[in-house]
Amino acid sequence: MTVYMVAQVQVLDPERWERYKEIASREITRHGGRYLTRGARPEVEEADWNQPEDLQINIAAFPSLRQAHA
């Protein structure tokens, strides 16, 4: 069963964020995952949601919960 990891990220330090992205991408791939979206900006169609300008949404899919936890 496919498992999805959704991360809402506010980037406070762009330099460290670039380093983190390299590490995270490598580890997600190593455990069988793949990004569905990375660095997406939320677009609110309904509701009143005041999001920070630097907010990003990342979604990764894994083949199993075990691999996602790894």
C-alpha cells in the first residue's frame, strides 16, 4: 500500500535548507520513496488561511509504511 509523507515547510535559513534538501532527497530515494511535489506553494481556493510567504509543501510517496519510517 502506498504511503504519503506530507511536509509543510517554512524556510527560515535558505542556505541550510539547500543542504537539507540534498540529504532528504538522497534518503527518500534510498528508502524507495519519490517526490510527488517539492517546493510547491499552497494556493488556497476556499477558507481564510494566512500563510507565510516562504511556505512550501513537499509530498513524497513510499511503497510501504515500513519504508517511510526507515
